[in-house]
Amino acid sequence: MLFTLIVAACVAFAAAGAALLAFRLLGRRAPPAVLLAAAGLGLFAYTQWERYTWAERTAAALPPQMTVALRLPETSTLEFWTHLWPRTGSLVVADRAATLSNPEAPGVYVARTLLLARNAEVIEMRQFVDCAGRRRAPATRPEGGLLPPPEAWTGGGEPAALFAAVCPPAQK
């Protein structure tokens, strides 16, 4: 966060400097309002670039065993343009290296998923993934059973990337 603030301030100064240089090359004196507007536009442009490309930059930095299973869009009333062009505010990532299987429940795996949000802590969640039934359920501690109760399961095979990351190729 501090690094982002420092970069944003540098971009604002650079934009004001570019406007000042343009006026000097034209042989005119730059009005202070134009320099402030250039700094503000530079700051706005950098902030939007940083917010809109956060998800792609984060996904590219993930280790190879992690797969983006879901992109959660984010809109804001104060940033009205996000209703037309929503940006990704959070990523749900599946960790293939931490996937567990149980011989007593064939085709059902316990997957480790992470919720990554911009400027927030990472939230870890375990999920049961039934590859044959194309359903998933949160991994809580069931009383007296190996698997969650039937009402805990969500069917439909969504998100598809979670099933692609967790299920072996024969069960996809």
C-alpha cells in the first residue's frame, strides 16, 4: 500500500512535469491550474490502471500449482464507470498441491482454496469437491460422518475452473 502511494505520487509529479515541459517547448508560461490538472489526471490514470490490472498481475505471479477458479467482479457507486466496465476485485484460487483424497470416498477430494482480494488478507477455505457428481461443499467438521450432509452441497459444476484444477483428467 505504501509502495502504491509512492508510485502514485511519482506519476503525479511526472505528469505535471510533462505538462510544464510542453508549455516550455511552446515558449509559454504554464498556468498553475494546468499543472494541477495534469497531476490529477496522471494520478487518476495510474490509480485506474493499478486497480483494473491487479487481477491479471496477481494471477501471473501465482505459483504453477495454483489455478484461478473464479474472478469476482467489483463495482462502486462512486466510480460509476465500473458499472459499465466492472473490474475484478477478488480471485478464488485453487491449490492443486494441497488437494487431498480419501480412499473411503472415491472421486471426492478436499481442495484448498484461497480468496485473494486487493489490499486485504488472504482467506483460506477448504472445500469438498465431488468430481463425479459435479458438486462442492464447504469442508466443515461433520458430526459422525465422512462427508457433509446432502443439503450442504452446491451442484451445477460451477466454477468450472475449480473442477478442472482439482479433478483428475479421467473424472473431468
